[in-house]
Amino acid sequence: ELKVEQNPLFLSMQEGKNYTIYCNYSTTSDRLYWYRQDPGKSLESLFVLLSNGAVKQEGRLMASLDTKARLSTLHITAAVHDLSATYFCAVRPRNFGNEKLTFGTGTRLTIIP
Amino acid sequence: DGGITQSPKYLFRKEGQNVTLSCEQNLNHDAMYWYRQDPGQGLRLIYYSQIVNDFQKGDIAEGYSVSREKKESFPLTVTSAQKNPTAFYLCASSTTSSSALYEQYFGPGTRLTVT
């Protein structure tokens, strides 16, 4: 059974600081996804990472993937209040024909002014 | 505009009643999914369908049923057998093309409250 673990589960940080959210998964995968969810809202896609060493950046967020370590990171640079949300990673197992994603438990990020 | 719609946004029901949640997409995606999210929790897969007239159970299918008669539609029925139905329900869709990213796009969700 595929397991996806995120840490930390809760993160409170000051504006202007840098921090990293970690996503570990337990089986080989060929796709890793990062999503953002605002309170009471749906999920918004942030990044899709396809291969070992992949790095994607959008604004103050940067995601990377190490398939050998089965680890993805979401790095926040110089945090601003607008980044407060819950962030989920999701993994697609390398299993041809299986379109299921397994989601992590999420990291609730609060940016304090 | 292409996207996924879910209705209603909020739904209140009495215990013991079946209720059907609507999910429609106009993205021409083959695959559709239903997830349940409880407060402060991640997403758990209820059912998914990769093609019309076919669907598979996810991790928590007990007490739920689905149908996939049209490519655009994937309604979810929450039956009276579901012990704790109060939750936020999210529908998603994705393409199944071998060259695709398999990225799932989510609808706005339905918040179901059963009393």
C-alpha cells in the first residue's frame, strides 16, 4: 500500500522567512503533484513533477523531486501572508493503467505578519 | 469556460436519507474521481471511473454508490448505510492519455451535513 507522509503537519512562520515542506512516499512513482487548498475551498494545482531532479518554480514557491530518496520538497521563499493555505502533495504510483493518486495529509501553513 | 461543476454547494439531509451529489465536467476528460475530506484531514478516494460505464472502488467506498452513464457526468450517491456522511466532497477529473500529466482538476466541492 502506497503511503504518502508530509511534514510538518502545521507550520506557522513569520513573513519574510524561508521554510520547506517535505513529502515522503513509500513506492516508486512517475508523477508527483503539489496542490494548494484555501479554507473551505477546493484544491488548486501548483506543480507537476515528472522525473528525478525535476525542479519547478512559481513566484515564491519552488518544488523539487528526488525519486531515489522518494522525497519531494516545497520551498517557500520570503513568505507573504497570501501563501497561508494547506498544501498537499499527491503521488501516482508507477503502475501502468492505474490513474489513482494518493494524497498526503497536508501541511497547514500560517504566515504571521 | 472549461471546468468542473458540482452541485449543490451545501446540502443538508436527515439521517437515513439517501442523497445524490452532482459532478459535471466539460474538459473532455476520460477519468473522474470522488474524494471525501473531513475537517483538518487529507483526501480519501471513494470511487473513480476511467471510462464510461465502468468504475472502481477507492479506499472508502462502503456506503456510497456511483454511476458513469455519460463521459461528462459522475454522480455520487451517499446512502443511509454510510455511517458518518457529514464531510466535504470533492469531484475531480483527468485525462488518461499516455502522454498526459494525469493532473487532476478539482471541482468546487459539496459540503454535506447530515443530522
